Amino acid sequence: MKFSMIFEAQLVDPTPDREHQLIHDCVEQAVLAEEMGFDRIWAVEHHSLTQYAHMSASEIFLTWVAARTERIRIGHGVVTMPFGYQHPVRVAERAAMLDVLSGGRVDVGAGRGATRQEMRMFGVRPEHTQPQVEEALRIFAAAWRKPEFEWHGSLDIGPGAVLPRPVQHPHPPLFMACSKHETLRLAAELGIGALVMGFAGADDVRAMRTVYDEAVAVRDGSKFVSTEVNDYFSALCPTIVLDDAARALRLGTRGQRFFAESIAHWYGGGPAPTGHAEDEDHTAALARERDELVARLHEAHIPARPVDTGTYNTDHAYGDADTAIAHVERLRRIGVDEVMCLIQMGTVPQEVCLETVRQWGEKVIPHFRALETAA
């Protein structure tokens, strides 16, 4: 099992100075992650989602981290791939260049960038997002595998070459962001890895793992985007780990509350998120907000799914190292290939993020490395 971290670059009270410091703080966390034995970092790509995600140019962030590290893998989790955001050939060129400069450490995830705010900023039409993501993945795989390629679909490209060639042969591993069962099935059919939101808890991760595995078992290969198949399942793990388990729980649930309110704001039209005081009962507050959401959905005759209510669940790796080990053990038994730690949430202080990275590196990750060695 592998261990990674994901960066949204969240910020409660944005000012230019705070925003600048936040980006440098994320770099500091990523560099420490390598020192502490993490296998990979992921950086999102979002646009104009104030407070929720200030990581708009993840290719620059990842390049900066790659230059500061030697071993840890560098993942786009994910690139917004509908054509209005960026041309697929430019994404392929940038990823290949980073693969060369990092010594073959790049992973590329695909996403839709489907908030109304982001689509308005780039003139992207909602109905185009899913088919264009799939087509972009096929373009990448063809462009990276062939010395010269051309493409005739929604886009007419080439003939020409994508230069430089990536170090990883024939191309960096491909992934897709998956929050719904239908997206998991699509990722399996396309032959690419799944990056799964794990907010709803271990039971939901188990259900999603089952959906992915079942789709892998029955596919016939006709929809593969590449000759290289990447059956890989990475699940999100919100976590704050401190010696003071009670404070870790308060800070973790407070950060998650900010995350949940941000999601509700940008994806559901709710009010802008707030920071809230550390000493509030954020677990109870999240439960109330979940119940309110379920009631609204019920009134609209819409079933409440884990994808809708998951961000209000607080059964995560918040506490001391033993708490985190117990939670990760549940994920290990489910068959998760990678535990993707979400540490940097909007209200979590930098020193707590760094201490959490250290606790994982000194206590949590070694526990599971020892299990693998013993096996």
C-alpha cells in the first residue's frame, strides 16, 4: 500500500499576502512528505473557487516541488481536461517536460472542472465535459506513444510530434477523479486508475472498491485509452494526527467543516464558508448540516447519496497515531492501493499540518511498511 498527500490550497480569509504564504506552506509540506516517507503528492486544478482551492496552475506547483525533491512522485490530481480549459496537446507537452525534469516521477489524473463558476470562466459547456475528458485521455496516450501522431475527432490535430518524449515508457500513468459509481465504472472501462473521494467513510470506500473491481472483471478492453492499463485504486483519507488526540479531532473536524461548506458553496450554491472557532463542537455541527441537507433533498424527492452527504461524515483519521493506524487498517483490509491524505484544509494551521506529516512519517507509515516486510 502506498501513501500520498493531496493539496487544494484552501484559505479562510484570502488576501494576496496570505495566499502567497499558503502556496509556500504547501511546498514546505510536500518537501517534508518526501523526508517522512510518503510515496506521492497530488495537486488539484481549480479555477476561481475563492477559499476552496487556490491551486490554479498545478503544473507550476508540481514543477517547483519536483525541483526540491528527489524521490517522491508528482501527481496531477487532476488536470481539468475539457478543451476550453486547455488544449490536450499542451497538457501532454507540459506533463512530458515535467516527467523529464523529475526523472520519470509524473502521474496524470483527468477531471471535468464542472463547477458553474469554472465553466463560466472558460466558456466550457456542461454537456461537453465528460466526452472531452475521455477524448483528451485518448489524445494523450496516442501522442505519447507515437513519434508522430494525428487525431481527427472533436479536434483535428497534426500530423506532428509531442516533444519532449516522457521518460516513463510509453507514458506517465493515467487516472481519473471518481466520486460516483458511474465514473468508477468508466475509469475501469478506460483502463485507468481511480482517485476516490473517501469522505463518506470506510464502508463507502468498500462499496466503491467493489464497483471498480466488478467493472474491471467484466470489461472487454474495447474502451481502453492506451495499451498501458492502470488498475489502481486511491482513496482519500482526511487526517490530522497529534499527540493530543482531542485537539486533533477538533482541528480535523473544523477543517472538514470548512471543506464541506466550501463544497456546498461552489457546487450547490450555499453560503460562503466560514472559519468557526476551534472550541466549537464541529462533529455535532457537521451532523446538523448533514441532516438539513438530507431534509432538503427529501422535500425535493431526491434520494440522499453518500456522494451528497459524505463530506459531513467525521469518522476519519483524526486523533493520535493509533487512531490513524486503526483507520488505515480498515482501508488496507478493503484493498485500497493508496491512502491519499487530506491534511491541508482551510482552517488547519501550518504547524499542525507539518506535525501531522511527521506523525504519519514516524509512526503510521512505518507500521504498515513493517506489515508488508513481515508478509
